[in-house]
Amino acid sequence: MRRRKPARGITVVADYDVAADAKKRISLRNATTKYYRVKALSNGCFLLEPRVLVALDAIPARTRKMLDQSVKNLKDGVASPPIDLTPFLKE
């Protein structure tokens, strides 16, 4: 018998069944990251993309300074008055 070459592209690395708990949660085995972005597809599949936090050094110094100032202003109560968005609501 000849061995077939595996098709290039998507392959299954791990195959196992999980059951959702009462709150519809599942556990991922051997997860490499803590956070995932989930996309629910129309065919019933779920796509999980790992999310990695950015190192502080990767954010430019000017951006960090602006973020720090914004947080300080928020904590000090320096903010614009509330904006009325009711004209944009559909009736």
C-alpha cells in the first residue's frame, strides 16, 4: 500500500471533546496565552485568536505621557460635560 502525503494547509494538532458548564464556559487544555478573541462563525464553529499584552517599551513615550495625563485628569474629575446623544437615537 502506498502512503498518502498529508495535504498541506490546516491540520489537526489536538482533538478532544469538552462540555460547557452551567455558565456555558469551557476550559482550554495547554493554553499558551491567557486572553483570546473569539469569533462565532455562521457554520457553528468558533475561532479563538490569542491576545498578547504589549510590552510597555513598545508604546512611544509621547503616547504614554498622554495616557498618564488622561488618567490623572479623569481621577481629578477634569472632564467635559455629558453629551446628549438622544437626537441620534432611532425611534
